[in-house]
Amino acid sequence: MPDKPGVYLFLDKKGNILYVGRATYLKRRVASYFRNPPTGGDPRIKEMVGLAVKVKHYVTETVLESFILEANLIKKYWPKYNIREKDDRSFVYIVIAKADYPKPIIARGKDLEKFPSGSADIFGPYKSLRIAGEILKIARIIFPYSVCWPNQGKPCFHYQIGLCPGICVGAISKKDYRKNINNLVLFLSGEKKRLINKLTKYNPKQAESLKHIKDASLLIREDGGGGEKINRLEAYDISHFAGKETYGAMAVFSGGEENKNEYRLFKIKSAPANDDLAALRETIERRFGHKEWPAPDLIVIDGGRPQVLAVSRVLRDNNIKTPMLGISKLGNDKLVFPLGTKKSFQEMAEASKNILLRARDEAHRFANFARKRRKRIDMGL
């Protein structure tokens, strides 16, 4: 499988679909199911892998499209291992009810009974409110919609920033507004190619926007199913006291949140005193010596060009393809990338800079806290 975004399906010996999942990096994600224990440690997932005899996959052009395709395939097949306790009421859906000026809303599965058959277009299920919200946030940039009232007398805030087509001030007819919503419906249905062909004829600007979706906000998010988290981010920092008692710290974020159970501390053994680069290299080498640990999707280093070069060499020498970057305090928290890093990855990182800074700061905090705690223990305090 390629290391590209997409959707994968596990099938049993009869060809029945057991599970539908999505990934930012298909190859890495599917490989994680065959570690021991399988990813997430969920017994249901272990059972599912035991029953599966085949894995199919579909590559998507963007991460956003992988979320949409995953939801549409789950809705189509409703696989056994995508559902916990055979209850879909906790899933999240995007609903566009039939109206003069329709607008998307986010609803739980238990609320869908409020929309009789034929009264609304329903998309999903999605795994969380955050994912559904991000999808609408991205889609609204291309297909603006209104949450205000028609002809309310003054422009709403969203109209002023270009996210509302202007029903509040009569700037768009009912007919044109519905055309825009119909395009949004096609988009959420996974009909991107058909939509681009349609838009190219009468709205080339929208077509170009659709071809170049900025979906970086979805890259460091919840992923997988059955509660597993991927898009694992590992941040590293080195801490010492006057060159002595040097430690390497690894902080872990899963699905955009701290995962403190996965934090690790490395007491530096071979690197010379006061040599932070050697200590960092030792930390990375020892971390990747643990093949039983889940593989990261992204590595963040507290440091600039020298630290990035040092870690890049370790990864290259060990044939590790994990993307990485540094955050330079001396450069006003500038993101530093290895040579040859793709522009798309750099844009993703810049768009997700807040979480990268949080991870870097957490690694720094953990390194200092753990070193001081070890010192107190060694002194018997």
C-alpha cells in the first residue's frame, strides 16, 4: 500500500466487510494492525484481524476526502466492527434539511429521528464532533452558506469575512443559494470529480479551490475506529544540570491530545557531558530500538538546524521514513525542516503549529520535571 491518505477495508473469507477505516498514511496504518498487540489494544480489533483474510484500500487525493469516503462506506455497509454495542446513536452526522435557505447542522445519531425520510440530506457517520466540524469549516470556505436570517437588515459577521453568501443583505437569490448548497451536497457525497467538471464550466474559481483543498487542520486528529488513536506525534527534548544528569524526554500526543501513559524518559548513558546533539541522537536511537512501541506519524524536536540534521541522520541510517521537524526557540519558534521536505508537509505543519508548540513545550516540561524528580529520588527525598 502507498503511504498516502485513503480508506481501507478488512474482509472475511466470504467477502463480507468486517471493518472500514481511514488513514493519513495507508501503509503505516494498516501495518499497525499486525503488531503484537495490535494497535490500540482493543480486543474487538484483535478479533476482527483474526477473522480477516483480505484488505482492500482506496487512495484519496486529500485527507479530507478520506474522512468523507470512510463515512460513506460505513453508511453503505455498516460493518460489524465499526459499531460498538450495535448502537449508532452516538455517531455524528452532518444534516442539511430541505428549506428555502438550507444550512448544515451537526447532529448525533439519536437525533436523526427528527428528520423524516426525504426531509434532509444526511452525511456520516463521523467519529467525533470535531471531525464533522472541521469538514464543514473547510467546505464552507469553498461553498459559503448562511446561518443568519434572510434580509435581516445588516450584514452578519460571516458575510463580512466571506463565509456567508449574503442572504442577510439580499446579496444572493434563493435559486443561486440552493445551487451552492447542492454543490455542497455533492461534495459531502464524495462526488468531487463530478463536481469539478460541473464547476469548471460556470465557476472556474470554485473549481480551482476544490482542486487545492487546504485540509491541514485534519492531519493531526482522531483517526481509525473503535476508539483507537493514530496520528501519533512524538516530541523530544534534552535536559541536564550543568552537563550532568542528562535525560532525553519523549512526550506523546494521540489524536491531538496529551497521552501521558506513553511518555518515556531516557537516562543518557554514552553521550559526552554537555553534548546535547549526541544526547539527542542517543535518545532517538534508543526510542526506535523499541519495535514494540507504536510508530509515530510525526517527530518534533526542540531545536533548530543542528538538531534537525542530527535526528535526520539517525532516521536515515536506520531506514526510518517518519516525517520530522524542529522548533527553534532562537528563531522565535520558527519551524525548521530537513532538506527536501515537501511543500505540502511544510504547509500542514504551519497550519498545525499551535499543537506542535504544545507538544514541544510538553516535552520540555516533562524533561525538567522528570530530571528533578529523579534527583530527589536519588537523594532519598
